[in-house]
Amino acid sequence: MKSVRERMDIQSAYREVGTYRGAAEICGVTHKTVKRVVETMLNNGPDPAVAHNYDTVADLVAERVERTKGRISAKRLLP
């Protein structure tokens, strides 16, 4: 199984060259792997298992920014 970074590299290469074999040459994988990664992305959308490291605090940050009318700095939000 390819890592998220490798899948993103494959998708980027495919968008640049437009062919499975061309993207495979750039990424060092087979054209079948490129086809599988690209079709999975087209059918399923972005990988839902990939979470952002800020997902757990997004609500807190939004509340603080709203409360201070956007005047709070990231340094104050860090703790």
C-alpha cells in the first residue's frame, strides 16, 4: 500500500502528464498502480482516513478568533 505522500505524488504526476504510463515513469511505479490510485481518487474523493493535526482544536481556535474579533495571535493560542 502506498503512503499518502506517494499517492499525492502519483496524482500530481498524472495531472501534469495526463497519462498513466508517463506518471508511472516519473514516480517509479507501474502504470497499473497509477491507474488504481487515480481511479480510487476519482471514485471516492479524498482519503477520509487522513486527518489533519488541527482537527481537534479547530472549534477552539474559531471560538477564540471570533471572541477577540481576529486580534488574537497564534502565540496566545498555542498553550
